[in-house]
Amino acid sequence: MRSGEAGGRLGAAELGTELGDRATLVQFSSAFCQPCRATRRVLADVAALVPGVAHVEIDAEGALDLVRALRIDRTPTVLVLDTEGREVRRAAGQPRKADVIAALGAAI
């Protein structure tokens, strides 16, 4: 997972839910994306494993303004946000659990 490039912060207004106490994993998905399903499982597992980490899934087709603002080019794309909602890591494609856990280190 690479460092984030989009400036600004994301919060409950953009995500539709509150940020995690320690970090938030934001997943942009689309309805017919097979890797998105596997990514959902990986991120849910990590969020359950690491206290204070939330997992939020956003339908990219239903949030086109946000997708454009964040320059999301494909699904799945995962953003790791710190407690302030700043993007600290980003990855496109299906991540491995170990990579997600390592990326959380930049946010926690």
C-alpha cells in the first residue's frame, strides 16, 4: 500500500458513518467486482482483529463525486485513514491481510 496523495480529510459526512477510534479502512467497491468481495472479507477480518479499526465500504457508482474528488480509478481501492480522517495509505486491487495490517501501522 502506498502513501496517500489526496489532500484533505474524510469524516462521517463523506463516509456515512463515524471514523474508527484508531484508524478507518475505506473500501471503494462496485457491484460486479469479484476482487471487491474478497477485499471485503480481508478488511472485515483485520477490523475485527485490531481494536479501534473500522471498515467502511462505499459503492463507487453511488458516490461518483467522492470517487472523482479522491481520484479513485478502479475497484477495489482501499484507503487507510488516521483518526483525523487523513489518508495515510492507498492501494488499488485486492490487498493481502499482512499488507493491510502493515499499512495500519502508518495510521495508528
